[in-house]
Amino acid sequence: MKYLSLRMRLTVLTGVILIMTTILLTIISISSANNKFVQPLTGLEGTHVTIEEMQIDEKQTNETQEFDLKTPSSPNENSKYLEEMKTVNKKFQFQSLIWMIVIMVIGVGAIYFVAGKALEPVKHLRKSIENINEHNLSDRINNINSKDEIGDLASEFNKMLHRIENSYTYQKNFAANAAHELKTPLTTMKTGIQILKLELSPTIDDYKENLEITEESTQRLIDIVEDLLMLANNHAVKFSDKIDLHQMFETIAQEVAPLCAEKNITLTLNNCKESIIGNKILIYRVFSNIIENAVKYNKTNGMIEIICHDQRDCIRISIADTGIGIEKEDLPFIFEPFYRVDQSRTRSLGGSGLGLSIVRSIIEKHKGRIHVKSANNIGTIFEIELLKN
């Protein structure tokens, strides 16, 4: 189908309505004229009409004077009078048709002109959109000032550009960070192999040391890939498991007990007797990750306290520690993939930088919420809200 502009479509549709209306009014006008001037006089043909019978009142005389006609004063003038009336009627019909065509042409032209003016902002919007690509997503549409649907469309398009720009930037940063994290263990393995090759006569201990480094780097690669798969996994999982919070936290406490013993950290569990509904494996990973971080970044002789608050339709779980805390400017970004509060500190303690991103993703899949409060060198509090049983 040939391209038809919006301006032309509006002109055609509105023009059809105008033409139909004009034709209808013309038909009604001609029909009314025929009924008014022709039909009442048809009885004059072939009949003898007296002067008294042909007389009309003053009002009717005034109406006929518009056509410059005279009422017949004798029967001999009947035929001439009828011919004049027919001529006037035909002239009226002809003029009506001419005016109908003139009105149609002028009306359609006016519609085309007005439609073009009304759609002028759409042209500006189209031209602005054509110039936007992945290299100038920061540009915005600023030349649309109309206070109507077109202005609203431009405003919403600017909002969409903002979201796309953020998403595009996020994807670029994510790809760069992922490549960096994957490159680090690979570089470590390659360096170990190169050093081993430089040895003229490497010993068994050299081989063992290199194997240990390779094994650690390989495991780190596996952890990163598994975390990436977990973060990108959108497949449907079951969220119908009944999870006993007390039992889950007791199991996690047993797992982190050796780490707590190294720093003499006390872990307490209060009022966690409720149950929640969700995926047991995913929820376990959420709290295991948070509690492990609370241990890693805690101080010697520190404390970790887990408190459950029963609310109307959810359970609010608070995990507070007395650790090194998080800087205020870092708090908005801690759930971003590969974001590290302190590069040297986090690398020395291990981890891929994806833990909290996975935590947030899992909680969102459970239709829950997570909040963080922290003060540098004082401690951090994670608050998680999940639907209860």
C-alpha cells in the first residue's frame, strides 16, 4: 500500500464528512424549494383559475417578490407565470449545485491547510527523533512546546530516552566490569604458567604451588559465571515453599560459626518463629550472603543480631552488625553488579561483587523489599520484608 501521510488522511476523512454534509444540505434545500414553489402551482395547468382564486395574501406576495415575480392577474397569464416559476426553480437548483462545489473545494483546501499547521509539531518531533542514536542518547527534545497530546508525547519520549540511556550505560558498565572480573583470574593463571616455564628445572613444589593458584582462579571463574547465570536467570521457579525462619537461620549460623570464631563475633537470633512463603533455596542464599558479609566486614569482638518483626501481611527481618560500615555516598550503589565499596578491601576478602545484586534480584522476585542503613565504622543494618505464611 502506498504511503499516505497523516495530514492527507485527516484531510480525506474530514473532507468526506464535509462533502456528505454539503450534499445533504443542498438536497434538502432543493427539495424544500421544489415543495414550496412548484408543487402548489401544478394545479394551475389546464384549469380555469379566476383572479380572485389567484390572489394571495400580503405575506406570500413579499416572498415571491424575492424572485421578482408578479402574481397572475388573469387566466391568460397562468402559463407564463408557471414557466417563470420553473425557470426560477432551475436557476436556484443550478446555483445551489455551483455553491455546493465551491464550498467543497474551499472546505477541503482549508482542511488540508489547517491539518498541516496542526501537525507541524509532529514534523519537528519526527526530525528530532531521527537524529537520536546510541551515540547521543543524552540529547532531549526541547523544541516542542505545545500544551496538548503532542507535547505530552514529546515529554514521555524524553522520559523514555532517560530510561534507555540509563539502561545502556548500565549494560556497558556491566559488560566492562564482567570482563574485568573474568580477566583477573585468567591473568593470574597465565602468569603462573609463564613463571613455571621460565624455571629451568621446576620442582614438584613449584608445580604444586602453580596448581593451587590455578585451582583457586578456576574456582573464582566458576563462582563468577554461576553468579552471572543466577542474576540473568528469568526462568519460572516455584515460590510455594513454606520456610521456617528459625530453622533456616540456625543452619546458616552453624555454617558461619568457624568465621565467627576467628573474630570472636557473637551472633544472636531473636523472635524468629514465623514462617514465610517462597523458594527455599533462593531465600536461603539471600540470608546466607548477607550474614556472611556481616561476618567478613565485622570487627573483632563484634556482634551480629537477627530480629524478626511480625507485621500485618509480611515479616520484616533485620540483620544488624557492628562492622566497618558503608560510606553514605556508596549506599545507593551497593546493589549494582560488580560495585565495590573498597576495591582492595573487598578483593582481599574474596567475592565476585555480585552477591548483593543477586540478593536484590531474588527479593524482587518474591515481591519483597530490602533497605540498608549504615554508618562508617559503626555498623550496617539490612532490613528485608517478605510475605508471610
